[in-house]
Amino acid sequence: MDSATALALTIAGGRTPIALHFSYRQRTERRERRSFDALCDFYAIKSRYTFDLGFFADIGASALTDLSIDVPQYADRAAAQGIPVTYVPFRNGIFLSIAAAVAEKESADEIVIGAVEEDSSGYPDCRERFLREMQTAIGLGVRDTTKIAINAPLIHLSKEQIVREALRLNVPLRLTWSCYQDGEKACGVCESCRLRLKGFTLANAVDPIAYFSN
């Protein structure tokens, strides 16, 4: 939902996007790829890149890539402290590095990411400061004539605000997927599902995707 809304904002701003998708042997790899293709088709995006980053699963240390680690339910996570087990080590750093390589090749001047700091799971690679430092590092690692900005238009929005913005932009939310589990229906009990559902509730809107828990 966050990435789709960031995409819609980019298009609304008159930009022509190049879409990137990362498969990293995550639990929801199949379902996320389906959403990526559907959103690209909906917005008629012709330039698309897909990357196989299976080494994330070899690294492990995350419930999203290691099936031996259970995905916590929202109630369990709410009582916990620190970074959740669903954090994938340095995922956004690696995603942004690959995006920078594509941007330099395509002569693009901006990387748009749907990272959210204010109302998220506390992932360190979703912090605004991290994104600023990554932009600095990218600037040092590309040609002197290449200028690439990192744009995180949702970084300070709550899930309620994101839902409202998505509805304003007519984002096809039925095509999006936020759940940490794979299936035809979202689980409704993981932290990502509960944050999404809370956003819809506060925005007085109905989530168009199906949930097992509803």
C-alpha cells in the first residue's frame, strides 16, 4: 500500500516511473510479485526491472526470510521492545543501492521509496536520517555528472494519512498487499496487517482486500 501510494504520487507529479521489484525468497514473494505486475499494468508502466536477491534468505535472521522463525501476531509485537524479528537486515540499503545503479544507467534523477518512519514497525532502514545518509553515499559512488535524490514522500505520514492519500489519488488498493504471510487472504493478525487495518478504520474507509480474521 505504501509503495503503491508513493507510485501514484510520482505519477500525479508528472513523472514517468521505472518500476523495480525485488524477490528475496520472502514468505510473500509470490503474492508481492502479483501485486507488482498488477500495479504496473494498472498504471501502464512499460519500463520494469525485477531482481532475484535470494541471498537475503541465506543471511536469514528475519521471520520474513527464515521459515523457522514465526511471524509474531500484532498483540505479541505490541508488548515487545526493540526491532522486530520481521526486520530484514539492511534490506532498504541494498534495495536503494540497486535502484541507484538502475537510475544511473537510465539517467534518472530520483529514487522514490515508500518508506514510513512515523507509523511503522521501527525498522532502522526506514528512518529519514538513514535515507539522507544513503543519498550522500550514492552521490559519492556515482559519476560526478550523476545527481540522484532519494524521495520518501510518505516518511512522516501515519497509516491513516496514507490511506486517505491513497483514496484521494484513486490508488487501486485492491491490488496491494501488506501482510507478512502468503495466501489468497491476508492474515489480519500480523503487525503489518493490523497497522493497515487501523489506518483504514481511522480514515473511515473499508479495506478492499480479504482477511482470514474478518
